Amino acid sequence: MAEDQTPTGPLPEKPVKPPLWRRLMPGRYRKSQPVVAVVRLSGAIGAITPLRPGLSLAGVATTLERAFTMKRAAAVAIALNSPGGSPVQSALIFRRIRALAEENRLPVFVFAEDVAASGGYMLACAGDEIYADESSVIGSIGVVSAGFGFDKFIRKYGIERRVHTQGRNKAMLDPFRPEKPDDVKRLLGLQKDVHESFIALVRARREGRLPKKDASLFTGEFWSGARALEFGLIDGLGDLRTVMRAKLGDKTRFKLVGAKSGWLQRRLGRVPGTALGADWLDGLGGAFASDLIAAIEERALWSRYGL
């Protein structure tokens, strides 16, 4: 986002108040420059592989803890860029952000970059205020499940599929078998439950900011940042630096908070928060195969939004 972009949307008449403990300190101990802890959340959510970890609570918990407990922090700003992914990991990260915000009495501001869609928009809702670029992709409040059917392919080439289960629905939606209407019905029922939870979360966090007739917002459609502002899905247009300085003053300082990594993690290029078992190197060949599949799936997530 361009730093000279003028923020639009509601800005407070006066800067965000610092925590009570700081206001009670003698003047000689106070810092004149407000500090904003900045956290980057970027990538698909969940679907962790050894070489291509996605966003997960395990991977970001330490970073969030450090941001919300930073000394002299006046606010936490989250730079978000995610096409979504796992609804469970999205909800876990969302709840951790809200819990830390309440425990430490710090306001949270989310700044969407290229995209904050599906589970990415759920993460955005963890912010007390949400900002985006006018060309950001926002929304996609829905649930999707996609795959391929290979039953005709293997039949054509005389390939026999052998599956043995205990539990008659254990092999439900097997891509190498013809799709069954009852299996699809069960899947849609599960998706409905997840979708309703997502809708309830958005309505609760955006209460008073969504239009009264808001059913069209929950069809899975997504919009530009400019249109999302009209629908009440975000609070304004602007970039992190410009908006936060408009709120806290021109002397505001920004501290990027990242996860700490050990020497071995840095050497191997690992992202903290993902498993590094003793047999990790032994399974490196399989990890590359899993990583390739994960890369294709992640690429598909981004491509849904034209990225």
C-alpha cells in the first residue's frame, strides 16, 4: 500500500488512550513517542507441511504474545494478507488475538493488503477496526470443499481400487469411487454448520456497521476494498503507517514483531511453530511430494481472487 494514501473512514477525534498503568506513571517516566507493535499474518491458513507451513495457532502464538506484551505499546497493528484456508485454525487464531487484546487492554487494528477473504476475513474481524486498500479483495464469507473424481479414469485404464473400512461411511467422498448423493448431503450439512458459525462471528464483530439487510454479504461473494467499505465489512481505506499516525500522532514508532528462531531453524529455513521431529530429515523425500501438493492447493486459493 502507498504510504501517502489518505485514509478514509472513521478516525477518532483524539488519539487512542494509552493503557491505564501508563497514564498513572509520573511524567518523567513516560515515553513521548507512542509505540505500535506490528504483526504480519501472511499466507494460506492451515494445511501445514514440513516444508510449506501455513498460518496456524502453533506458528503465530508466540509472536502474538510478544506483540501484546510489548512494553509501552499503545496498540497492536496486524498486516494481513490471506486467501483463507482452515476454518478451525482461523477461529483459533481469531480467539487468541481477542483474548490477548482483552487481557492486555490494547486496541487492535487490522490492515488488509492484497486479500483478506474467507478465513482471512475471519482473522480481520479480530481487529477493533479494519482497514484496506481500495483494490484489496475482501469478503468471501462462505465455506467451500473442492476435489477431483477419478473413478472414470481408473476404470478406463483397468485400475482396481481396494478399500477396506470399519464403519460404512469411513470412505465417504473417496475420489476414486462414484460420488454418492448421501455423502454429498452429509458434506453440505457440515458446511452449513461451519458457515453459520462464520456468519455469527462476523455479525457479532461488525455489529452496528453492517447494513440491516445483510444476507447478500454471506453468499461467498467478495468485493474490492472500496465496495467492502460501503457494505460495512471494513472501517476505512488506508495503509498501516498513515492510519496509525493519524490516530496516535506523527511521532508514532512501529516495531515489527516476528517469531524467535533457533540456530538450527535458521539453518534449515524452518518457520518456528511447526514440528521438527527427529525423523524429519528421513522423510524429506515424502515432504517434497507433500509440499508440491500443498503448493498447488495454496496457489488455487490465491487464484480464486485473481492473484
